[in-house]
Amino acid sequence: MADTIFSKIIRKEIPADIVFESDTILAFRDINPMAPVHILIIPKQPIAYTTEIDGKRDAPLLGELFDAANKIAKEQGIDKNGFRLVINCGDNGGQEVPHLHMHLLGGRKMKWPPG
Ligand code: AMP
């Protein structure tokens, strides 16, 4: 898989405002925040697109992404009022970085439908 900006952040080759790290997951603030709280949660294992996910094989990793999202939402104080989790998938989904990532957005009222 091609190296992305996120691989460089995982390897600490470029700086990021990291809010959570485990052996398998990294979470850091989005450089171009769309909400008062905007954090990207990524598996360290490089999965480019959700189409590469095997539900059974990758269930533990996906569970860890959601666990991290809930833990970070609590730490950031956005769990009570609610938040939004987004995974942009491929071109039509608006995915720019081909390394699976979950956006955690909160701190304001979200609109629907998304743009
Ligand atoms: P997506 O459009 O779903 O692929 O989201 C990619 C996200 O990565 C965008 O929200 C960007 O603002 C964010 N991003 C790109 N480069 C960096 C970086 N160096 N540090 C933090 N966030 C970044």
C-alpha cells in the first residue's frame, strides 16, 4: 500500500496533536477542523478503503476504533450532548487520504443531510 500522510504521522515523521495512542490505534486532531472537536481515529495497520475490511477478521480492530471514539468523546466532554462519527469511503464519499480513518466531530449541533 502507498505511504500516506497518516503513515508518516504513525511513524512520528511529521508532527500531529495526538490525543490517544495504543498498540493498534492512533487518534489526533484534524489539521482543518470542521467542528470545535474534530479528531481522526485511525488503525495503525494500513487499510486503504472500507472495501478491504473483512467483518469477521477485522471485528476486534473495528471495535477498538469505536471504543477509542467513545473514550475520547468522554475526555473531550462531548459525550453528553452527542457527536458524529464519519467514515468517508472512496471518491464519492469524499475520502482524500487512502488510510481508513474515523472522524469524531462534536462541540456543535450537526446538520443533516451532509454536503
Ligand atoms: P478524508 O477527506 O475523510 O480523507 O479526511 C482526511 C482528513 O485528514 C481531512 O479532514 C484533513 O483535514 C485531515 N488531514 C490531512 N492532513 C493532516 C495532517 N497532517 N494532520 C491532521 N489531519 C490531517
